[in-house]
Amino acid sequence: MLRPVALISHRYAPDVGGVERVVEEQARELVRRGVPVEVITCDPLQRLPKVEMVGGVVVRRFPTMARDSVYYVAPQLGAWLLRHAGRFSLLHTHAFHTPLAFQSAVAARVWNVPLFVSPHYHGTGHTRLRSWLHIPYRPFAWWTLHTASHVLCNTRTERDLVRRHFGSGVRVSVVPNGVDAEALSTARTASSRNGRTGLEVLSVGRLDGYKAIDRLVRAVPLLPAGSRLVLVGDGSHRPELERQVDALGIADQVPFLGRVTREDLLAHYRSADVFASLSRYESFGLAVLEAAVAGLPVLASDLPAHQEVAGYMAPGRVQFVSQEASPREVARRLEDTAAIGRTVDLDGWPLPTWAAQVDAIMAFYSAHVTALSQRQELPA
């Protein structure tokens, strides 16, 4: 595999979120194995370099129409792929819920290069409009998944959803995301409370509506005095959340930190008492897994994907709450979950790793690239 691999994603580091983290870790692991990698992504606000080398990975960023950071319509990115896809050994596109997957499929078909799709599929849109847009998008999505050399899902839950919505003809396998337990080891210490009272609840991820951060915000006034909710990440839902926080009079209890460095994130893992993810949709639940490996007890919405990911941890480290729970019930469950306490012992946890993920992915890559080379070498 001498030619570079193209990883295509609507977002990439330094943006914070599950897909961003998966693509970043995958790129790093491929580079460690000597595979050249280019990440093709979007930069709606055009604040970052258009092209740069980050940790041995070439990152190419393209604008979106009207600086949109919801739908990620990026015609310049699509046009670039149509011109340059042929110089890659394969295309691997992430996040099915944007037009980038279809653009990647078209470019792969034009240049006859293998296409891999990691859909991070939720089954529906996250707003009424986005759900409606799934209807006209469905034929394009169907063609994209059936065109792909392979579809790589990160949980059995996601795989079953893809098969149910797009048929058994999709070539699909499960390759779990990973976690870097060693990198998180410095967070697995006693909470650095520094004499504060109340609970410190931590949430990490995109501030999008489907993440249901508003449910955590409404629970804050019902927590013990001195409690606070620390929000790491950014997104389109932030202005609405800030208005909600102001209306409740709890601005001093809900800091919006936006993007943070990895070192700062580890510090927040150390200082928190409990991690919370009340998301309405997830294909995996990477934030839940990382927080648990950082030593925190976790309160998570009762999604099938969250329950599947909890199987990588010791029993009881993740507690589940109904997506219909009242603010008072959420507050009570946060207190109960925090009372479980932190852990420094991961013995016996069957944790997936990024290295194992990329080993599995590279096996799929090699099989399809070799098969394509053999077909191209056959006499006419």
C-alpha cells in the first residue's frame, strides 16, 4: 500500500467529538505503521490552515457553503476529490449523515479505487428538518453503502441498524473503536476537589441538540449547593444552551469551555465526580468509554449502544437513566452515580484498543486493494 490512504470526515481535530477522535486515532495508528495518510475535512469558519502536516498526517480543509456547520455541504471538497481520488490507494469516509459520504463514493467510482465507509449511523436525523431530509437522501445513501467495498460499523447495534435500513446486501463488519488506557492513566487518581462542595459533573462532546445537554442543565439547580456542570466541546446548540443557563440563573455553575487541550481534558477528568452523557443517539459512545477508563463513574442514557459499550468495563461503572427522566430524577441519579466513586483498577476490563482497531481495518484494506490490483492485472 505505497500510495496514501484518504480519510474523509466532516470534522477533525482540533474539533472535539467522537468522530473527530476516531479519525484522529486511526490516522495516527496508520502513520505508525508506515502508511501515508491524508485527512480530507471541512473548516466552516475557515480559521485553520487549508493544508498542514499534523503528527505526520497531511490535513486538507475545505469551506462549507455559507459557513454551515450543520449539514456540511462542501462542493470544493467534492470537486477536489473528483480530481485527486486516483492518487490514493483507497478512500475511507466517516460519518454517513453528511453529503461527504456520497461525494466520496462518486469519486471512488470515477477512479475505480476501493471505498470504505464508517457510517457512525444513528438511523435518523437529529431535528425534524434533518429527519425529513433523510427521505430524499435515502436513495443516495443506499447507493453509497451498496457501492462501498466494505462498511465498518463500531458496534453490533450500529451494524444491525444498517442492515435493517439498507438490506443484507451491504458488506458490513463490526470493528470497535478503541481507547488509550495508558494515556488516560494520569486521570485515574483521587478527585482533586480542592475543598469545593457539591458535585462536579463533566460532559465532553459536541454541543448539538441530540446530545441532550439541556437535560443536564435543567438538573443543575436540583443538585447539592456548590455543584456545577462543566461542558467541554462546542457546537451549533451552544447559543441556545447559554440562553437556558442564563434564564435559570446558573451561569456561574455551568462553564462552557469549548475546545481544550488534551492535558486540560485530563485535568477535568481528575477533578470531576461523575461523567454524564444523556445523548439521544449514538453509534458507539466513545465519551462514555473514555470517561470510565479515566476512572469516573458514568451516568448514560439507556441507548443500546451505550449498554453495549458498558460491556468493556467492570459491572456497575456505568449507570443508565431513561431518556424520559425528569430533571429531578436526573439530578438524583447523578448523585447516586457519583457516590459509586472513582476507580484506578482496570484489571479484567476487556478494553478495545486503537491498535487493534487499525489492525482489523488494515486487514480489510489489504484484502480489497490486493483484489483490485489482481483484477486490473488480468488480460483483457
